[in-house]
Amino acid sequence: KYQILRQGGTQSPGTGEYDRVFPKTGYFGCGGCETPLYSVDSKFPDNGWVAFDKCFYSGDKCHVGVKPDYGAHVMVVVANPTGSLEVICNACGGHLGHVFYGENHTPTCERH
């Protein structure tokens, strides 16, 4: 968990404790600071990783942020030829994964 959250590592597909968990109410919080990140309504089944299509907000402040990621492991789906966007917790900076656009899995066309 530390290697992923604090060092930006990648979890193997299908190994996450929340991969097949779909609660009816509540939210998914940051593993580092417990800040709400995604409502349960934003989670959808994906190809082995936990996937969300909308971030949690308090008023107009999003709890999830992004920053450029130029690592070789990144699969680019959108027109961003130099890398991808890393998804981070805006409260503690913890690595949450990457955001991909234009895959058409959900109406927002986002996958976090």
C-alpha cells in the first residue's frame, strides 16, 4: 500500500481489495488520509482495477487532483503524446492512479 500511495507504484490488475466491492451508499476515501474521493455511484466495473468516473466535491472544491505523469508504464488513450495524468488526493498528495479520457465506458467518458 505504501509503495502505491506514496511512491506512485502500480497495483497488479485484479488484486485490489475493493476491485469487486460495490456498496449501495457512502464513498471511497483516500488510503492515506481518509478524505472522501469518490461516491459509490461513481464506481463501475473495469478490466482489473478499481474504476471511477466522477470525483467527490465539497462545494466547488474537488477532492481529487491531477498532475502530469511521464512514466513509461502509462498507456495513453487521449491526445497527450508526452504522458498521462496522474490522479492524486488533493488533501495529502497520495497517488491514486491515472485518469483516461474518451474510452466511452460511462457518460462522462472518464476512467480514474
